Amino acid sequence: MPDQLVVGFDLDLTLVDSRPGIAAAYRALSARTGVPIDAEAAVGRLGPPLEVEIARWFPAEEVAATADLYRAMYPQFAVTDSPALAGAVESFAEVRARGGRVVVITGKHVGNARLHLDHLGLDADAVEGMAWAQGKVDAMRAHGVQVYVGDHSADMASAREAGALAVGVVTGAHTAEQLHEAGAHAVLPSLLDFPAYLELSLPI
């Protein structure tokens, strides 16, 4: 293992409870376009690329433009209403106490991801956006990520493929059983448990 620890984190429902903000952004998009959107149902499916959700509500030929509109509206509606999840600050601090680097790898547009992090005072060394499935694998490999923490089964599969320790947290829609089935090396109740996990798994 390299001398410097590199830990990757997903953003939505791992570091940030973005459900209230994303729901508000979907409601605003619905009002702007006149297209009914079930915002609560949409936030229950967070993880895959935005275009997958937009395609549920808009014709195929409108998906790309509507996704661009949503991303443009996002800072106004979604950032300030989305709190950090418990343990996010402490987890970053634990990585830093070990001389490590923090990399956030998310499916969200990188600019909007940085807005969340800046608003919450979460200082990442690098942020990779628009990354999903193989995109997350590539980002983990590019940054030398050794441990990746996420709430989605796809996060666990990507971490495994990238050769990283896959650590699941059950702060999203996926259960501990689903995360284990997807290949998680460990599943934690929340990020509050992550510093202790690092202490046991990667003692200084």
C-alpha cells in the first residue's frame, strides 16, 4: 500500500443529506417546465446519473437540455437546505490526522458538488464529478484511492473493481444486506463509525 493514505467518499447520502435540497430543486424544475415530477420518489432513487431520473419525466429528446436546466437551477434551491451527515467532519479529520488525502467522487456535476462541500466546510483535496460505475472506478484508480465510502450498491462494486476497500454506510436507500451483496468489505451505520473503522483496519 502507498505511503500516503487516500480515502474516497461519495457525496449524496454519504457526506451530505441532499434529499431536502434535491426535492426542492425538482419541485422548482417542475414549476419551471410545467411537467409533473414526484420529487419525493426521485430523491428515493439517488445514485445513478441525473439523466436517468430526468428520463422518467421528460421525452428522450428533451432529457439533455432539461438536465442542463436542472443543474443550472440547482445552486439556488438545493445547497443551503442540505445538511452534512453525522460523522462527515470527523471522518475527514481522521484521514487528515493520518497524513492522508480526501477525494470526493460523485455522480453530481463537479461545480454543484463543490458548492455543497464549501457550504458545509468540508475541505476535500480533490473532487471528481459526473462519475458513475466505470467512471468511479477510473477516478479511484487515477487518485490511488485505497478506501472508498459510499451508500449505494454500485459504489461497492466500483470500489471492488478499483482495488479499494469498499465501505458502505446505511445512510442512503440501500440496506446493509444489499451493500454486502454488492461486495462491501464493511458496512457501517453511519460515518460516525468510520474513524474507528480506520483505526482497526489501518492502524498507524
